[in-house]
Amino acid sequence: MKLFSILSCALLLLAQFPGSTAGTGNDEYLSGIAYVSLTNAQVNPDENNQVIRAFIPTGSQSPKCLVTMNDTNNFAYGTVLFCGERAPSGFGGIPGIWISIFFPEPVVPNLVMEVTVKQEGARYYGSPVLCTGANGC
């Protein structure tokens, strides 16, 4: 009975932990960190297919974010990335993290770019979508 009580309390605490819900099915959300796959679907054709403009809904309006590159099939010297907070009108004003990755030349047609992201106060991490100025990013 004591073990049941301890497990019940742990589950109740876990359910209230910020970032514990996963929009893309990754277990990393318990730490508030997400592992995200970006593809050609997030590459902006209006920028010569050289820039990823990915928006990930998180439910957070915090400007404090972090993004790191992991693995890719499109290695290029001079690749630059940054993140910022956005609440794009084209996606219902839901707040989240916006990732921009600049490549020195057009990306490969079968791009796969794995990134790790974190945004302070993120309640979940949704699927990444292309987000440009036309969408409010």
C-alpha cells in the first residue's frame, strides 16, 4: 500500500511538471528539451532554398531559447543558426520557438537536419512547420 501511495504521488507530480507533454512523441520532454527532425518541408523556397525557417509550437512566450545542431546529411562550412520566440498569426497566434538555419548554398533535395531545442516555459513541443513573414514569423 505504501508503494502504491508513493507511485500515485510521483505520477501526480509528473503530470504537473512543465514540459511533460510531448507533441512529437519524444521522451526528452521531461527535461524540457526536444529532439526535432527538420526536412525540406521547412526550407524556404523564397530564400533560394538556403534557409530553414521552422516554427515549433510550445505554448511558451519566453524569449529564452536554445537550439543546437545534431546530425545532418547536408554538412556545409559557414552554416549559422539562431532561435527566437514567435506567436505567428498564420498559425492561430500560438506561441513557440522559431528556428532559422542559414546555409551558404541551396540544401540537398533529401535534407535531414536533427536539432535539439529548448524554450523556457515550454509546455509541449509540436511538429515543426515552415514559417515565413507571410505567416507572421
